[in-house]
Amino acid sequence: MSKRVCVVLGGTGLLGKSLTGQLVEAGWTVRSISRSGPPSGVVKRWWSDVEWITAALGSDACARALRGTEIVFHLASTTVPSASDVAYDIESNVLASVRTLEAAVSANVRRVVFASSGGTVYGVAQETPIPESHPTNPICCYGIQKLALEKYLQVFQLSKRLDSICLRISNHYGEDQDLSKPLGAVAHFAARAARGLPIEIWGDGSVTRDYVHVEDVAEAFIRAVNYRGSETIMNIGTGRGVSLNQLVQFIQEGLAAHVAVDYKPARSFDVAENVLDIQRVRHELGWEPKVSLELGIRRMILKAREDQRSRPVESLVL
């Protein structure tokens, strides 16, 4: 019997690599599409089993890669929450994604599993933890484009019978995080602290987030493939809120050393608190986060120490 074929859009990102590895181990044939081509760094044992395709989201090459596939995991994004170029965000994410969805319809793709943002689509929390029924009032372009794509997926499901599930992810982290990109507090804090460098915090450190390990997130995406229920939107997090100051404390405990902190003025796009209610995904997918933040931080510190000699300090973007 032939293997099931899937496409991972944004396959070389943090979540993309973790998901691709788990898919290969589960017996899937995986086509990984990204603008950057195959990932660099330490070669994973499963890399040779993946078809790495260099293509932009919404391009003809991307459309061709969807042919003969059953599932598309849409993890790709050209921007981060701090980005402010609205036109570029719309063109490179929203418009490019819609073109990709049209190609998926033509290719008879069965389901799209979309990586939405539980950290930004809700905006300022009116209740905590935040359920999927919470109003969606994003205060940054990143959250707006994620929410727009959720709505377009609903349209495609109704009018073109392209099945989809949107997973609203909280702040995910992992050992393979790209430290040259300006996101990921756990990774950047751990890397700087392991090198004896001060940590920069925007605001007074009370900003609270829900940190979930990327391995757990990838498992949720795989479980969503065969889901037969009626829910199309699910939060993926831990349901546990941790402030930036608490995060520093956990890192200090992991290092058994004091960590210096440099507090900067607060940023306008940072909501004060974002913790997700995960009761729906527990019930619908039988999914539960397994990697505790404390364990995840210890793993991040070990990785940071391994990288200390090979990765220059200048590559750590705050």
C-alpha cells in the first residue's frame, strides 16, 4: 500500500521541522515547502526521506507541489507579530494563502490544517483562560491576517468543499528555534542566560503568556488530520500562564545562577495576558501537552550550552 502524501507549508520553521519529523516517523510521504529551501545545521536522520521544495507561498511551484497530496499543513508566514508593513502582510500572507487554497481545491486536497495564532487573534483578554468563543479583536497585523485566513478557510469549506481545521497556537518554543529571528522569549532568554548575557524585557515583566513545547504542538496537528467532529477551531496551549519575570526565575533555577535583566519600555502590540483554554482540544482530539515548561527550559539550556561555541553572540536577536 502506498504511503499517504502531505505538504507542509513553512516546513523549515520551528514547528515545520518538528511536524515534518513526526510525520515521517508516522509513515507519511512529506513534501516540505519553504522560501529558504532545505534547513541548515545539524542533519536529522529523517531529512533524506523528505522532498524539500523551494517555493514561495502562492507561487506556481507551490501549486504544483500540492498535486497528488491528501493533507496540507499551512504553517507558513512571512511576518511576525511586531511587523508593521500592512500591505506586505496582506500580499505575502493573505493573498498568497488564498491562491494556495485555490490550488488545493484544484488538486483535490482533502483537508487543510492551518496554524493560526492564539496569541494574537483574541487581542486584549476579557477572560482568562481564553476560550475559542472569546471575541476576536487583534491589535496587530499578524493577528489580523491569521483571523482573515481563518475566515477564508470557512468560505472555502462552505463554497468549495475544502475541509479545514484551524489550530490557534499559543507561544510555542523548542530547541531548534532560529535565534536570528526576533521572536521566542523562551529560546532567546535561555540562550542569552546560558552565555552570561543580560535578558531584555519590554515592560515590567508582568506580561503573561502560555508557553507550549513545539513537539506537543506538532502532535496536535497530526491528530487533527483524522478528526471527524464538528469543531473547526481549537486552541493549542497549556492553559498555564507564566509571566516574563517567572520565566526568568525558571531559567535561573535551571542554570543555578543569577540572570541579569534589562527592563525596557513596554511595547504597544504586547497584550498584558494571554493564556488559552484548552478544554476543547482535550475533548475533541484527546490531546494533552506533555512537556512541562520546567523540562522544556532545561532542554533549551542544554541546547544553548551546546551551541555556545558554534553560534556567535551577534546572532542572538532580542
